[in-house]
Amino acid sequence: MNAATLLIELLTEELPPKALARLAEALAAQIREGLEREHLLEAHAPPTWFATPRRLAVSVSGVRAQAPEQTVCEKIMPVAVALDAQGQPTPALLKKLAARGLTPEAVQGFERRMDGKSETFFRRYTAPGRRLADCLAGIVEEAVKKLPIPKLMRWGAGEAEFVRPVHGIVALHGAEVLPCDLFGLEAGRATRGHRFMGEGVITLPHADAYAETLRSRGYVEPDFAARRERIRADLIEAAGAEQVLMPEALLDEVTALTEWPVVLKGSFDAAFLAVPQECLILSMQSHQRYFPLLDANGRLLPRFLLVANLASPEPESIVNGNERVLRARLADARFFFEQDRKTRLEARLPRLDEVVYHNRLGSQGERVRRLMRLSAAIARELKADEALAARAAQLAKADLTTEMVGEFPELQGVMGRYYALHDGEDDRVAEAIASHYQPRHAGDRLPQGNIALSVALADRLDQLVGIFGIGLSPTGDKDPFALRRAALGVLRMLMEAALPLDLMQLLRLAHAQFDREQVADSTPVDVFQFMLDRLRVYLREGGHAQDEVEAVVVQQPTRVDRVPARLAAVAEFRRLPEAEALAAANKRIHNLLKKADAVGGDIDTTLLQEDAERQLHQTLLSVRPKVEARLAALDYTGALCELATTRAAVDRFFDEVMVMVDEPLLRANRLALLSELARLLNCVADISQLSPRGAG
């Protein structure tokens, strides 16, 4: 079927850099899906996508010029509608046959079979495959419509819409130009090179020559990934012995802004280094898209790297221009820093009463006062300095009113630390101000020290209880207040810092800081259940087996710091030969107690009639103190190993004893025995949740 490479290119005005790769990848996937739907793909290799600031392109190998013949099974209509009482074709059937160029006799060749509840006519026939030239425009048009474009643009006098105006289209199948009219433009084989360095209009001889032609004649590297790695390698080479600060997001952005990247080195006045390096780095990265250079100790150097989109014979002119622009930016940062330090953080606190936190939860000032009380209470539980925790909480949000944080919101907390140290605050207060926003994301470090942890916990607990309490909990994938991240931060601090705090008590304490009419009474319980769900996800993503996680979390542990040890104990327990039988017995006990609505009670030894139940009772009396001693020492693995010794007695009990006998006292006593057994078996985790080995 004359298979060849298909190339589609859209030449546009400058595309949004942060969306460039995503748009190209989505376009490639949609075009491939369309070709596959039309049976035009001979090979199943993934498509190749290209993206530069002024183009999106897709190359698909093994595309047929025409699809092979297809066997089609077409549903015609129900037999009851197609034939009248005498078995003759109805007008509805005759109309449908005529529309397909068929005579009434064609009905004899139709299949009759059930379709749902009615017998239906089906027509099976062979249809010629569609030609690529006939359906390409439709495939590309549909692919474009499905792109993740939040806002479309319209240009000129036409009705065409796209993320940016389109000025040219290439559609090649091998060496042949295919008809493809889109955006009011007719496709051809002409593309364009670099705006200043290339040949201008470039004629492509073949779809397979696309990338190499652009590189050799157009000074364009169309492959986004190759261009990105070239920039990375050139940055590392230009940095030499110095360290280059190279965040992946910035690397993506400069890749999306260049077609022929060239790395150059610039510098700035070392006097600017008196400004905190976080401010200078953010100014370089956010405003100018430069890559700062650091020394071996991570200190900022008065040098930077920039990525130009031009191989100029006079690169110093590019560097000088960028240095002039950067000088103005850094001067702004220095001015903000110097002005901010003229006002103490403490003097800024009244302004927080003018900043709305949430219209139903009050101002930032009110929130700070809640955080002060909550931070002090948490510090008391951690045997830390309550006054320092309260002071850190009091100043934690003050930098929101500074010029620097107004310009760079990402520096909240960071600038608070610098200003607190300048004001002569305790080092622990300053560090808590900086780190109470941590962890900001997965893998981020935790606050260090109990003062900082107290403030960080208070910040998130207040956020969770407040937002949940006014009915704004996350729904589906929508979480505008980042409550999932806040919950995960609390869980990580409690677990990884091994804080001896009760989560339910913390939530009730946070709830008590609000006025009663502000948040619902049920909020602590609601937030606790939400956090248990986040705990399940976090532990599963951490590599723990789902049933082991459920065995621990289903018991609704409030001491989150002990969850890792419980999980480790469950994992160790299930390796024992007794584990599977005890898990099954525990499940059976649970069902019996639930069915009988039993709540335990004292065991009457005079009612223990069978040897098996007496043996089980003696076993429990023997093992209980050993298990409780292990639990007191937080030796959860040891506790479960002690429980493993009950297997023989448990197996014999279920083999020889009928629990649900008619005599009520005897039945109640046996249920009380099982209730005590269940209490012990579930002292670490609900082992009935464990799946049999090899299941699932």
C-alpha cells in the first residue's frame, strides 16, 4: 500500500514556552490515533514529535497511502421494524436500502441475530480502504481540536482559531505533498529556518529529510529533547569548575524559547552579593531565565550563564545587553531588601489584620493569633520552648507585607528569616519562620528542630481544620487550597520526625482555636478520616503492600509516629508459617462477633466445657502478659511473634468447638473468649486484612 513516512508541520508565531512540549506531544498522539482509526498505519512505532518556538511537527513512519479493504458489519434495523406482518419490506427498510444503492432482494443476504432484546438485521460487506489523501485533513483538524489549549486566538479576517496564528502547513507523505487545507492555508513542502541565520524559505525534498534539512540549512534543531540535552551539556561545559544552578523547569523553558541555542557567560557587580542570594537567584531565573553559577560551597558567584537563540559573530554585544538588563533587576532587588530592613517584622504585624486570609475565616492577623496559641501548645507537648514557638508563629507571616515577597512570593519565609536575624530575633525563631512552609512538595526536607516543627504543624493543622470546617474539602482532582499537600506534610512530620503526638488531639486542639460559629463541630473527625486516606496513598506509594497498609490504617491509628513500626511488624509477621491461618481465623472471629453483635464481657471459667476452649483460654492467659510487655516496649514485631504461638490452640478450638450453640450463657461465654482473642490478635494491626500468600 506504498507505506512511507508522514510529516505534518504547523508554522506559527511564537508559541507559549511552558506549554510547547505538551502541545507537540499531544498533537503527535492525536494524529497517530487518527491514522490508526483509519487503518493507515503499517508499523506500530511511536510517532516522533518536534517543537520549536515557531513550529509544531509530527513524523509518523510506516503510513499507508491507502488502507487495506475492511470487512464491515453494519447494523440495519430491528426485524420487527424492517418487515411487515406478511414478511415484506416496510417503507423504512426500503428507504434505508435505497440510500445504500441496494434492492429489496438484498435483504436475503442480511444476517438476522439478537441485538439486546430484539432480533436485528445486519449487513456484512467488504469496503475499500480510505486513501490517506482523502482523510488527512480531517485527521489533523480533529487532532488540533483536541489539543490542551486553554485559550484560542483568532487572527485575520477568517474564522480560524489556534493557540497562536498559523502561517504555513507542511504535509508530506514520503516525497509527495498531500492535500490538507487548514486554517485557510493550503499545505505544501515549504518550511522556514531560523529567523536570522537560516535560508528563510526551505523546500523539503522528503518527509524523512525534515530534521536534517532544518539543521543543515535552517540553523534549527527541531528535536525538543535533543535541543534540551545540547543546552544542558553546553551549560555544564561553560560552567567549568563552577556549579551551574540548572532547575529542570528553567531548562524546559529556555529549550522552548530557542531554535539554535548558544550558551554565553556574563557577570554582574559583586557588590550585589550583599543581597540574600535567594533573591538574586530568583531574579535571574524568573525574570531573565539565566543560570546562576555557584562555588564549591554552594555560594552564589557574580557570574551567570545565558542561552541565546543566535550564534552571533559578536557574542560580547549579546552578553553586554543582558548584563545591563540584569543590573537593573538586581538593583531593584537590593532596593527592596534595604527598604524592607528599615521596618522590623514586629512592626508589620498590624498590617496583617488588613490582609484577608479567607472571608469566612478572617484576616491573616487573626490566623497568626490562632497559630501562636496552637504552636505553643504543640511545643509544650514536645517539651520545647513555648515562648519561642509562639514568637516564631507570631512573626511567621509578617514578611508577606514586605516589598521583596510582594515581588517574589516564592521567597515568603526565606525573607522572614533574613529580616528576623537582622532584627535580633533568636536564631531558632528565624529558622522556624523560614522552614515552617516545609515540606513544600514530595521529597522536600522537613523543618529541623521542635520549634520549627511546632509552627509548621500548626500552620497546616489550622489550614486543614479551617478550610474543611467551612465545607471546602477537596473534590475529585480539584484541591484549590492544597489540602492534600498540607495533610501529607503533617503525616510526614509526625512519622519521619517520630513526634510523640496524637493526631486526633492535635486536630481537636486546632479546632478549639476557632470561634464555634466559624467551623463545623464534626471537623476534627472529618479531617482525621481525610488524613487516613492520604496516609493509605502515601504508604502504598512508598512501596508497602496494600493489604499490609490496610491492616494498620483500618484501625485508625492516632499515633502516626508508630505506623512505620507497625507496618514493619506486619510485614515480618506474614512471613511466619502461622500467619495465614491466624489471619483466616481472625476474619472468622470478626464475622462471628459481628453476626452475634457481641461486645466482649468477662469469661466464666466454669462454663468452659470443652478441652479445646479450656486450652485456648489457658493459652490466652499465658500469652497476654508477654504480648502486653512487648507492646509496652513498642516491640510490635515481638508482639506478633508471641501471638503466632496461639495458632495450635486457635485451630483446635475451631475444629472442635461450636460457638453459636443454643444455650445462651454458653454461647455468650464462647463469644467473650473469642472477643479476648480478637483483642490480642489485633493489638498491632487487623491481621484479618492480610490476603493469603500468592493471592491477587
